[in-house]
Amino acid sequence: MEVRESETVKTAVKRVIAELEDCPMSKLGTINHCVDIDTLNAIGNLDINSADEPHSISFYYCGYEVVVYNDHTIEIAR
């Protein structure tokens, strides 16, 4: 799954989880309790070739393990 150009990483994660749960995004819990939002949204702006910067961030949200990579891809597993 990928982050769309028109959305933040936070919105993309909520969108994908809502699709998996077959519910509106508004029915999901707040993601702010699971991960630092500034770090989450910044991950897509990191240099993919930099050895000094993390290439992903992982956390649990709504029962799913979420991994967001700095190439704007998202992996979600139950």
C-alpha cells in the first residue's frame, strides 16, 4: 500500500485500516496514542539513501502491526 500524494502518512494509515475493517476512518481510535505523529509524517521526507536516518517506523494500531517506510509504502499485518 502507498501513501497518496494528497494525504499525510497518518491519513494513509487510517484509510488503509478503515478499509480493512470496513468502517469509516472516524470510527477508528486516535493514532496519536500509538506513535509520535510528527515522526510518522516526517518519515516520508527522509533521504532513502541516508545511512544516518531510519528507513521505517513501526507501531501497533487497532490490532494491526503497521510499518511505514520512507519510500511512502505501508505494510500492515494482523
